[in-house]
Amino acid sequence: MAIAFILGVIFLLVAVGGVVLAVLPRLRKWRIPGCIVAAAGALLFAFIPFSFHTVQAGQVAVVKHLGEARAVRTAGTYFDFWMTESYVYYDATVQDLSIVTQAYSQDAQTMDVAMTVQYQIDMSNLLNIANTYGSLDILNSRIESVAMDAMKTVMAENTAEQIIQGRAAVSMSVTESIMARIDSSYYVSVKTAVLTDIGFTDAYEAAVEAQMIAEREKEAAITKAEQELEVAKREAEAMLEKAQGEASAQKALAEAEAYAASVKIVELARTLGYEVTQTALEDGSFSYTIDWGGGSGQQIILDYLQYLEYLSKWNGELPDVVGDGTGIMITIPAPAEEN
């Protein structure tokens, strides 16, 4: 606007000079030319400087001819007669709308929601914006209203718990809903629409926190119970394995003792002259058949084995002998208990 200022000063000085020429008595012959110069300077001052219009960087302007939008001006300086042409300026940069409002969830929980909507006007439709909305403030108000309605609709489709647990998904749904509603009919391009904060009432947040604590305690209790059950299971398996081992050992000992007894019987039968028949089995072992000849040899051998077992357990004490002249009573000590 420097050129308009300079021209204005020049035309004003011309007008003042003309007035001076017209009113000074000693310059009467210059009165008429002075009046003409003064009138010309005044007219130039009134029409020329005010017809210069400057559009700054980051701005666009709509030129209205007697109120009708006719042209668009980008950054630069233009000359349009100010009495018939007027300029309406619009911010061409990205607009940042910060919106704070209340909304309700599906389960009627109240929440304070803050969100940001960023958009930029469509330069190719600037005349339509001017004719439809008039000013950028009115357009901002309309977009804010549409964005709030879209956000409230999404919130009303979700419970408070769903909003808290799935905030990212809800925010994405809000973004998609706003972008779908603010379409080309608004002559803008939506850059972003995001939720920046969701706040429920103190009572509800306290209830949610208590529920979360209870859930964590429940999970901890279940985990502890599972760990204790696993320990008990391992202990039971160890005990079972030990018992099976002891049972196997006892079985092996019993089989060894039975085998040893069988060997003793066969050897004693042979020593006493009984006929012993040996038969080879498929697994490489042998079976023995003793011909007792119908006598009492078998019982004698069994009694002898019992005697050997008694001797193996005898503690070395001699039997007690008591006599009263008519008879003798012998008390045989019990065999020693195995440790």
C-alpha cells in the first residue's frame, strides 16, 4: 500500500496548492486555475489512492462489484475502483478449529470431549464460498457444527467402557464420520479431525478405576491359583514316581527272595537225593521239577528253610530252661525284628 500512500500525499498536496492559489489576493489571476487544480487534486485524492488493494501472502480475496462476487485475487497489489469494487479477504492457510463440547455414550454417561478439526478452503470454489457463506467466520461456524454432530453420533453408538478401552478405534470412527459429512459441498478439504481428550464424570471414572483394580486382583488370584496347582501337580507326580519306584524295588526284592528260596529248595532236594528235572524255557531261563516220591521230603525241606530263616533273624540269646524234677520247660526267644 505504499504506492497508494504516496499518491494520496501527492494528490492532497496538489489540492492544497490549488486552494492556496485560489484564495491569495495578490494571485487573483491564478484564482480560477487554482480552483481547477484544487478540484482535480481533491478528485484524484478521493478516487485513486483508495482504489489500490493489496492481498497479503496466505490470503485470497473475492472482488465484489456492487455486492456481487465476480473475481478472485491472490497475493499482490491491484487497482479496482473502490466505490464500485469491494474486497472480501479469506485466510488461505490451514484452519485449525478447537472444539470442546459435551456428548453422551450409549449407556447415557456424560463426557466432555475436546477435538481438533483442520481444513483448508478450496481455492477453485472461492466464489461459491463467498456467495454461500459470505465470510470465513460463518463457514467456520458451519463446519464446527457438522463436526460436533458427527462426533456425538459416533459417541452415542458406543458404551462408555467401549470408548475407554477402544479410544483409538473410536477416534478413527469420528475422523471418518467428519470427513464423510464435510464433503465437497462445503468447498473445503479436511486435513485432520482427531479427538484430543475424553473426560467422564469423577464418579464414573472412580467406578471404572475400582473395576479395573478388581479385575487385576482377580487375574492375580487366578494366576496364583494356577501356579499353586502346577506346583501341587509336580509334587504329586514326584510322589507317584517315588512310590512306583519303591513298589518296583519291593517287587524286585520279593522276586529275588523267591528265586533264592527256589534255588535253595532245588539244591536241598538234590542233596537229599531227590530226582530234579531241569527244563530250558524260551526266554533262556530254567524250570525245575522235583520228584518227591510220595514221601515227606517236601515238608522236611520247607521246615528246614524256615529254620534257616529263623537263624538269620536270631539275636544270639539261648533258650531259657526251667526244671522242677518232673519235667523241663524250654522258652525259645523270638527272632530279632528287622530294622
